[in-house]
Amino acid sequence: MTIIDIRPYRNGWQVYEAPGFQLVFLNQQQAIDYALYRACFRSGEIRILKSNDTVERVLAFAETDRRL
């Protein structure tokens, strides 16, 4: 199961996928779009966090949800 976190970070949004691999985007929608692209053909969830690291929203995805 893949878990991708999106959290506020210094005037932008950080996508945290794995230790040592964090990208920063200017707006939240860009970060969500990137995370959805990276989640392609996997199962798991994208968690959007607030600045205090509490979960604001969860976007679940599964391999069976993908259409060819």
C-alpha cells in the first residue's frame, strides 16, 4: 500500500512519497495532480495534511479503480 503525504511547506506544498524524496509545488492542486500521477497503477491513499500534521482530507485510490 502506497501512502503519499501532501503538507504545507514554506510558501508552497510538499509531496512526501519516501524518505529523501520530497518535491515542493507552488499550489496545492499541482501537488495533488503530481501525487495522483505517481499513484498510477498502485493502491493506497493520498493524505492532505494541515500545518500541524493532522489529516485534512484523504484521497483513496486502488488499482481496480483505473480504467484503460
